Amino acid sequence: MAGLSNAIYRTFFQRNAVYLTSIFAGAFAFEIAFDSVSNKVWDSINRGRQWKDIRHLYIQKAEEEDEE
């Protein structure tokens, strides 16, 4: 167990540049994952009420009005 913690320390925490890079990369990955999950939750809660769900109804009506 001590060998694993020493390896992690030497890999990520011993050098400041690697430590900061790890933090920024982790924050970036977390932001992407959080945005993806929150967008999927929002879309599932609001299914059928968003423009992307009802756009075809209005575009179809506009095309029918243009034909008349």
C-alpha cells in the first residue's frame, strides 16, 4: 500500500507543473461530464416542450402556407 501511495505522489504531486496540469485536466474533464449529464437531464425533463422537439410542426405549417 505504501508503494502505491509513493508512486502516486512521485507521479502527480512531486513536480508543481505536473500537479497543476493534473488539476486543470481534471477540472476540464469534470466540466464536460457535468455539462453533458445536466443537458441530458434537462432534455429528459422538458421533452416535447423544447424548440427542437416541436420545430417540425411550425416549419411544416409555414411550408403549407407558402404553397397556398
